Amino acid sequence: MAKIAQQHVVRPRDLEILAALDRTQLTALQLLKLSRTFVEPIGSERMVRERLQALCDAGWVRWAQYATTSQGAAPKYYFLSPTGYAIIYGPDVAAPPKRSFARLPITLHRHSRALAEFVVHTVVAAHVGGIVLENYYRENSLRLAIDGESLTPDAAFELRTPDKRQWNFVVEVDCGTERVESALDADSWNRKIRLYDRLLDLNYPHRFRVLVVCTAGPDRLAHILRAANKLLRNPLRALLYGVSLDDYLAQPDPLRAACFRDHAERPVALVR
């Protein structure tokens, strides 16, 4: 164990917590669920909160509160500080932009919570199913350049099964705020579908699928998939796989269950 300051020691579980927060902001309940993948899972939400508080006191982790429309206290979410990042990667590794260590604007709260729910459920499912999840890119850390334009997916990762098969995915969480079909909106789904379709032509960086994780209901998801069906230049190849976040979270094995739908609205699984 390496000393960081006179009164603080980095424990193996602390490194696992810091690595988890490097993927995405997490609430205590989300971290408790994710701890199933730790060498020693954490036993209770109280224990999670106590350890997170200790890491906050040490200056390795920060916290803020999500906005809420329900009664009761708004849940806290936790994220890395620059010191926490340096503990994981070392002091000589260039840190990400300062906004990575700042509290979220309230306009991003719903999106952040949905992305964290998806990421946690995916990491746990991979661990339980003996699937390796690696080469993970957190939100805004991957920039995909296509024909003078660019895309910054909400996440990206690879899955590898024990028989060495590999699948590559980028993630787009949809909370119903973007236009689907618009030639004018720079953030419309029309634009995303067009650019991802072109990127697939280039096999960049490998063949991949775009996972559309929708929080805004089945009609919204169907609208996005219909747009993809209309815009894809080769309707025989798969590009977008869509799923309702609630449906995804309800699956005990969401990676192998056919809970996604492709652009033709056929059921598909991520790993087969």
C-alpha cells in the first residue's frame, strides 16, 4: 500500500472505487451494486457511504446532489477529484479537462443518472457472465472524426467472451431532448445516424454497433429506429441497437438477452 499523505493510505478497495468513479459519476446505491465486481464486495449502503465520505475527506473524491422532483432528500452523486485521478494513473499522466472534476450542470442530471445506471448494469452483467469489458471510454472522452465532422458518444467499450470473440459498442443515451429528424439541428438523430453510418463504412476503429438507450418511452425509441431504417444506406447491415433503459435494467443477463431491437425492429442480443 502506498502512502499519499501522512494520514491517508490507498487501500485496494479504494482503488476499485476510484476506478469505478473514473467511468462515470455514481450514487452510493449505484456503487453498492457495482461493488459486486470488486475483489471483496461492499456489504451495505451504509458502508459505501462511510467509505465515500472518507475519500471525500481525503480530497480524492467530491460530491454534489442530483436535482429531484420527488419528496425526500436529493441523492448525492460522487465523482473524482484531480488527486483521485492522479492516484489511479500517476502524477505524470495528463489529466482530463477541469470540467471532468466539476459538479454537473442541472441540465445534465437526468442524462448522467441514466448513463450511470446503464454502465453499472453492464459492468455487473459482464462480470457475472464471464465476459471481459475493456477499453472503456467515459462520456466526452472519445472523439470520432468523420468527413470533417465529429461525434462524441456518451460511452464506448469492448466485450470479449472466453472464446475470444469481440464486440465493440458506442453508447448514446437518449432522454428525449434532441430532435430526431431535422436537417438544421447539429445534435439531431438524423445527423448522428448519418455520421455513424459513414463511420461504419470506414471500419473505424473496428466494426461496431451504436447502442441507443432510451428513457423517454417506446414511441420515442421506435421513432429513432424508424429514422435509422430510412437513412441507412445499406439496410441489410446492423448499426443501431435500441433499448428502453427500464427494459435493460429489468434483464438479469442483458448482454445475452434479446432485449434490443435493430433498425428493422427485430429483437437482437449484444453477445451471441
